[in-house]
Amino acid sequence: MTKSIVSTDRAPQAIGTYSQAVKIDSTVYMSGQIPLDPATMELVGDNIEDQIRRVFDNLAAVAEAAGGSLETVVKLNIFLTDLSHFPKVNEIMATYFNEPYPARAAIGVASLPKGAQVEMDAVLEL
């Protein structure tokens, strides 16, 4: 088993005791991404569409740093503070992913770090 840490400045730096991603052989476990601008480490607006796009952009940056892309995502977990935004996630996700889509879960939560409305984590297979 070969384990390595994945890190990029194109995605927000960790705001706690975790790595952006951990690669074990050909599998990459990506930590949750919230809609932080990597340059400022501030949330992007209150608009759910902008927050969803920023999270996908952050995930894509970490995936690329690991040697993959969003196309290599096999499992995606989505955490929303308001599940009524689920159709918007589907709409925007379709602009970032092609069929066949990864396995996925969408979970309603009471709150997320820094007041974010959405967080996602993923597993990649390279």
C-alpha cells in the first residue's frame, strides 16, 4: 500500500486537522470542500448557485492535483443546509460531469463550517 497526501494552492487550504486529499494506491479520498475562494479563504457570496460552482471548482482542483479529474470521481457526497437546493445541484452538476455519473448521496444538515450552504467530498479512482 502506497499512501501520499495531495495538496494544491488552487483549492482552499485546510481549516483544521486534515489534508485536502489522501491517495492510497489508485484511490483518492478527498476531504469536504465548502465554497471558499482559495485566494481569500472567504465564502463566495450568499447565492447558492455560486456556492455550488465554487465547491465543484475546488473539488476539480484537488482531483487534478491528485492526477485525476471530476471524470474520475466514483462517489460524491453532497451536504446541504437546505434540501430545496437539490434540483439546483443537479442542474449545475450536469455542467461539470458527463454520463455515466458517479454514485452519489445528498444529505440535509443543520449547519456547515463558516456558514456555508453546501459541502461536498468525493472518492476518485485513478
